[in-house]
Amino acid sequence: MIDAHAHFEFYKKDAPRIIEECRRELKAVVDSITEYRKAHLWKSWELLKPYFGFVIPTLGYHPNEARRGNWEKVKKVEDFIREHSKEIAAIGEIGLDYHYAENEAQRENQRAIFKHFLELALELDLPVVIHAREAEREAFELVQKTGVGAYFHSYTGSVELAKEIVENGHVIGISTGIVFIPEVRAVAEAIELESMLVETDAPYMSPVKGQRNTPCNVRIAIEEVAKFKGIEFEEVERVTEKSTAKFFGLRI
């Protein structure tokens, strides 16, 4: 099993223990190391670097940080990405989150910074990991204009847009939220297995109420997809592993 999106760095001092636990069950975890508030890229990078190989890093700039419009920080993150561009599997997560953007000025900051990192991904020939909340259509249109390959992680948008996304060659993340989010279940049923990756977004999106999520719970996402598709667990595991390795360029 491969978890296509998680955040080990948010476990802080517990990260080494949880990584070792997951290493016993999973082949790899793609960790979106993302600039977000006090979770600085360079600190998270150093925390996770000893585990690279099992932990597959991406680097990005979260839209909820982008709404602040701090271009000095954007430049610092861009420089860090350029420095490590040969070591990462994608740029992300980046995107738009209109749930938390309080006004049009904050949304415009998100758009400008999102476009900036899309252009950087194009320049560096890297795919992108997209965070889109209440802005899925706009994020998709910006991706299409740029021409980069995209993973729409933890997707909760419409089935109609999901079909359009995969028809244009992108992939969609089915998270452990499939247990309790109707939109995730609807998309899992509607799109082809070959167009989805499975993820936890750990420590978020826990399928067990009151418990912190971990990448090991990606098994639950696979089980739920298998149930909705009426196919075997092993088939979902095999196909999603293959799709994750293809999208991120992994040799697993």
C-alpha cells in the first residue's frame, strides 16, 4: 500500500515513531511538506530527511498561508524548492481555499501565489499536488491554463468536475474521509479506479472519530473503494499503487 498524501511533520516529536510503525505496513508515503504558519518547509525537511526513500517528499505553499500575501516568504520557499528540485516528486500542496479566505483581497493573494507556483512547476517539469476547497473549478481551470499534471488531493468537489479532471489526464485523491463524507463516496463510485490515488491526509481526515489519523489507515480507504466498486481489496491496492508510482515518478 502507498499513502499518496500525508503530513508526518505535523506529529512533531511523535513523527519518528509513527513513521516506523507505518514502514511495517506500507511501501511508501508521499509527504506534502508545505509552508503553513509555523510549519516551515526547511524545518520539516530536516525532520523527515532521515526517512527519505520510504517518505517521498513534495514541497509546496499552502493556500491558507498564501492568503496572507507574504511575497518575501514566497521567495524564500521558491528558493528552497529550486535548491531541492531534484529530490522532490512534485510541487505541493498548493492551490485555493475559499473556505478560510475571509475576503476578496485574501482570495486574490491565493490566486497570485498559486499561479506563481504553477509556473514554477512548469519550469522545473514537476507535477503539482492541489489543495482546492470551495474553489475546485477555478483551481482546475488554472491548472489547465498552465499545462501541468495535477493530483487533486482529498477531493470533495462535484462528480461532474471530477470526471472533467480525469478526462484531462489528472488524478484525484480518495481520502479516508470516504467513511464520513458523501461527496468522496460519490466520486469514488463515479470515476475509474485507474484515475484515483488513495490517501489519508494524516493526521487529518480520521476515519475513526476521536482518534488522530495515520498513514496506516490508508487501508480503510482501499477497503471502502473496493466495496463501492465491487472488486477485491488487492485489485484496488495494485492499481492505486501503480497510479501513484506513475504520477510521482516513483520506483517502488
